[in-house]
Amino acid sequence: MPSTYNKIHRLKSQGWTWPEFLAELEQVAVHSIDEKTLYSNFRLPHRKPNKLLEETISQLHEKYFPSPFPKEVEGLITLYNHLANAKNYRTQEDDIELLKRFVLAELQHDNPQYDLRYSRLAWLAANIAFDRISYCRDNGLLEKLAENQKSALKWFQQAKQAISHCQQSVEIKIEPFVIYKLTQNMLASYLNALPSSNRLDNNDLKSFIDSSDYISESKHMLELEPFQWGIARNGLRFSSLLKNAEDCEYFYRALVTANKHFLDINYQLPGALSIGESDDFHWALDIIRNRNLPVILANS
Amino acid sequence: MNIKQRFISLLAALIFILASGCSSVTPDSPAPIAKQKKEQAQEPAQEQAQDAESLNPSPSINGMEELKRKGSDDMERLD
């Protein structure tokens, strides 16, 4: 699911003024939303939204940008996310395995319909495998790592093909970001399988990026939604890993355009390293310095 | 009872309270400062034990939270 930050920006980019935005929120909110809270969540990518704002923005986002997928499968994705992120859940692994078996049984039906339901179920099967990749990598479970990576890639690809199939045969509007997310997830399946020290100039990453057209898709997405700092940050990461100076400059400019907080290379988001700290961006940082791009390097 | 007598009885009461307080402290009881120092010395040991616990591999196969705490920069999946 997109972050609350992205949802607020997407809603705002429809041309609403702040009073109009607040009036829309009033219609779906259980309690009124404070203007300052809304505005600070709009400005700050690192801001963690409170529960009320998160839920209200999600409802409003669903109203104006409804998910194309069937609600019952969306529910399964939500269920899995809660399960995967639960703390101190004694039977977590067993329960995930049970859910996975159900999903795979649905997908391997004798005559599968390549519809949006199939696509979202394949996406869920891919998510379950994807979430195991980093753990297997860090614990030296190489066979399981290869197995989960292969499975994640297979199901993300199946999800993508089913969506493409639906786009041709049914009049359903599917946003370009939906396809983009699957491409990014496939790339993430390659990246996360590698320890940080093996990512620079990696051939698997290179060949996937070349074959998937990921860089041009990222640029296209940023033209449509320039607030998407995550796309710009990942574009900068892969341009750095593949040592492409022009793309480094493009995505760095896109990143600081998306949000000026990224001018500070030590700007940190919860659960992620800053650009200054992450090995993936080292090559790009040299380009940023050598080309005298606007940047705050203090304390680096 | 004049003022002098009242003062003497108050003083006697104070001495009694002090005496009874001292008698309740056993010879083995650490003085408050010594006790505080002992507790401070125990704290790092407890913290070390907690650190050791948090460094143990998580039984969760997801492991995303663990990785982030260690400072990895993996990509998150998009739903």
C-alpha cells in the first residue's frame, strides 16, 4: 500500500486547496482532523501518521483512487501484512505457511482465469516468498534463498502478465503505478538477495534493469507523480550501483524536488539508512559532489 | 506543663524515634549510598544481558525488523 505521505500528495495533486481537502476529510472522518497534523504529514516524509489520520486518508484515497483488485483478495493481503508484522506471535511461521498453501492451491487450479483476482493472489504468493529473502541471505540459508527468490520472481511476473491480459480484454482502468510496483518488486527480489558488499556492478541487477526498462519507467512515473521520493531514491540507488553518472544526476534532482529534506544526505527515514550511510549510494555521492549539485554535506 | 517541660518531652520523643530507626538496620544492611552503587553496578550487567538477547537471531522468518535494526538498506516491497 502507498504510504500516507504519498496518498496525501496524490489527493492534493487533484488540485484541492487545503480547505477543500479538510472538507473532504470531514465527510469520511469519525473525528475531525487537525489542519496542522495534515499539513505536517504532507511536508515530512519521515512523519509517522497517527491512527486516525492514516485510516481517514486511506478511506479518502480509496474513494478517489480505488484499487482495481477484488476486495476479498485485498483483504487477504491486509491479513498477511498484519501477520508478517506481528510481534511475539508464537505460531507466526506456521500460520504464514498455512496461508501460503491456500494461496498456491487457488493459483494452481486446473483452469486458472487470468483475471485481477488471479493477479492479486499471485502478488500475495510473491510477497510471502519475497519477505523471506533477506532473512535467508543474512542467515546463510542459500538453498532457501534461491528458492524464495525464484518463487518471488515467478509470481510477481505472473501477476504482471495477468494484469496485462486484463488490460487488453476488459475495460478496466489500471494506473501505470500498479505495473511499476511489480517491476520494482522484481528488482528488489534481485537486490535484497545480495549482501550490500556484492551489489556494485552486479550482473544480475544489470541484466534485469536492461531487460525491464526500469530506469525509463521510473522517469515516466516521476513525471506523473513528482512527489514519489521512493521512486527517485531507488532510481538514484540503481544508477549508483550501475555507475551511470547522468542518471545519478537525474534521480538526485528528482529526489530533492520530491522533498527538500533529501538535500541533507544524512536525512534519515524510519527503518532506512540515510543516503550518506548506505553503501549503495557511495558512487552517486561522488557524482553529486563533483558536479556541485545542491547538497547539505554537514556532519557527513 | 511549661515551655521547658514541653521542649524536653519533644526532644525525648525525637531521640526515641531516632533510636528505634537505627535499631531496625541490621549490621549487614548496606548504607543508602552503598546500596545505590551496588544497583548501578548491576544495571550494565542487565543491559548486557538484554543486548545479548536482542542479538540472537529472530525466530521470525520475516526478519525485516531485525535487518533494519542492523542497518541494512534493503528495498521494501510495494503492494
